[in-house]
Amino acid sequence: MKKIYKVLTTATVLAMAALPIAANAQDVPPASAHTGQGNIMNQVKKSVPGTMGYIKDFVNDKTGTWITVAGRGLAATDQQEIRLSVSKDTKIIDAQGNQVQLQTIVDKNKAIKAFYSPNITKSLPAQGSALTIIVQDHDFAVIDGTISEVNKQGILVEGTNLYNDSQETILLHLDPKAKIIDQNGNTMKASDLKTGMSIRSFYGPAVALSMPPQSTTNYIRVNADAENNDQEQAAGIDGILTEMKDGRISVSGKPVKAGDLEYIVLAVDGDTKIVDAEGKPLTAEALKSGLRIEAEYVSVIYPALSHADKIVVSDTSAPKVEGTITASERTSKDQLYINVGSDQSTDNDIIITISKDTQVIGLNPDEKLEPGMKIVVSHSPIMTMSIPAFTSAEVIMVQADN
């Protein structure tokens, strides 16, 4: 991701260090040129969690419209990175309350504040529903790194740019009103910053062309226990491969142990060991949608995309149908009538039973499965011979055109 900064000459560095930076990375309420909308924005900001940053991933396909926002939580308990579903009910506006198209934000790579429902998943990253997206009027950069030197000018940080993964070293001058917090949200003083500390710092947009480059920061999050965050935790999932795309697989099923995930997207590459049920090696071409698999992966805090270490492919697959949920007197509680193919024929329709083990993907936290929704169902191979047939749903994927 390319960023554009205002560049200052070296002669302006000392003056820049003495001046307070604009509200680039501060948690400042948006302007409210339209009084009603402005009040709503402020109310939303106080009552729901939010993340400020840039959109690092944008998906608009049959699974729905999704954005992944990476930056920092507006409150200590909010997410630094989160994957959000964007629906027709999501408000997308600029700081003045004017409506903005999501595609425009993506194309112009604009910074945003995303507010979302408190009902989020425990996955990495967490997933939820976007309520309001506010486009910011300013740009900034973020570095994840280590303080290599502390002096009168500021702190020298060596690390990685959050948005383009480039290695960089930068001298950061602390704004007099800089917000410095630890990983638990507790306020720290500038004098608490020490060499060797792992931090995430927001800076810019002005960057001086000096050696090293210099800028001003007004937000620093200190990760005192960063070494503990990087520890790998073995995890696993036993379920159904719902999608294989661009070296990634989506798996939904039963966690192997407590704390593991019921749904996860895993990176699959040359280091992933893929075998059949008898332990015979397989290639990535053997991974197909609908297969039952057992996947071992490493759960990490950052980056959010976990890597599949080992995949065991079962010799069975889950039958899959596509159709529309239809109201029917033949269903009881925890059952749904599916018009398979969304056509006029009833010969191939099925009734599915939903249990506590059924995984539902693509449904907002405040929604439920209702007649009229188009879904894809992976179900048990055990099915009655009746018309309609009865079976148990294992994975339900709600289609985006709902």
C-alpha cells in the first residue's frame, strides 16, 4: 500500500518538533456541519467500540461485503484489527456527514474510523458488523517496532510499516499532548519510554527527509509483553472446507480443544503438510470445497491470518445444496425448509435440522435465518428417502445477495 506524505526539508525539523501536530491520530469527535448527524456520530462513538486505521483487505463476493481495518482501538478494549461485514444498513459518511461510497474509500486509500456492534467473534481477527464508517480528513502512518534509542529529541524506532510491510527507522518527536498507553490501556509518561520497548506508534503526515527520517507522534501503544504475544499456540479444527481461494482455505467445524475456533481462514503453502486419512502425502490440488478435513494451525495475535501446519483430508465429503429458505407448516422448531435451486419444483427440496453444532457463516450478529434468505448448506450424508428429505445441517453459508 503506497502512502503519500507531505515532505519537509531538514531545516524545518527543529521547528516541527516544537509544534503540536494536527489531530491526526487522536480520538477527536468528527465535525458536525449537519447537527443531527453530528450528534448521532458522537453518540455512536461513546456507546460502541471503534477502530481507526486503513482498510487492508476488501472483499465483495458471494460471502458478502467485508473490510479488514487495521490501526488502533479508539478505547483500550477496542480492536487494533477487525474484520467487518458491511450491509445496506451501514452508514458510510465523511466528517461533515455527507454520504461516501465504500469503493471510493478503498480506491483512494482513505483513513477511517469504523464503529461496530459489540457482538464480535473470538476469532483472529475478530469479526463483527459495521454500524458507521467515518472517513478521516487526514493521513498518517503506523510503525510496529522497537525503541532503539531515547534522547532529548525523541525516540528512535526501528520496525515495520503496518500498511506496506516495509522496514523503516524513524526518529519520532513526542507531541506535548501525546497519548501513551500500555497494552492494558493504562496511561504512561514520556519518561516511561525505554530502549528495547516494543511499541506501535502513529505518526505523520509530515515526514522530514533527514537521516534518519523524522516525524511527530501523538499516539504510542507500548507492548511491554510483546515477547509473550508472539508465542505460538497450537490449535486445531475438525470440520468442512467451505472455500479454497488464492492459497487460503475457509474451514468451519468443531474446535479440537477449548479455546480453538469454530471458523477460521488458513494460509496454505509449500510448508503445509497435506495427507489423507492413511497418512499418504497429497498436494494442494486435493483440497476441494465440501471435503471433511482436520487442520492443525498456529494461532497468533499478529498477523491475524494463521498458517495451516498440517491438513488431514478425510475420504468423505459433505453433500452441499443451494437454495432459498421457505416458510412451511412441515417444519418444527430448529428446522428449516429449503427450496433447493430456488425453483418451482418440490421434488428435490429438503428440510434441515439445525443443532448447536451447526455453523452459520455470513450472518450479522443481530440477524437470524429467515424465509427468503438464499443459503448454501453442507449437510450430513445421512438423509431420509422422503419428499422432502430430512437431514442435519453442518454448515450454512448465507449468500451476499440477501
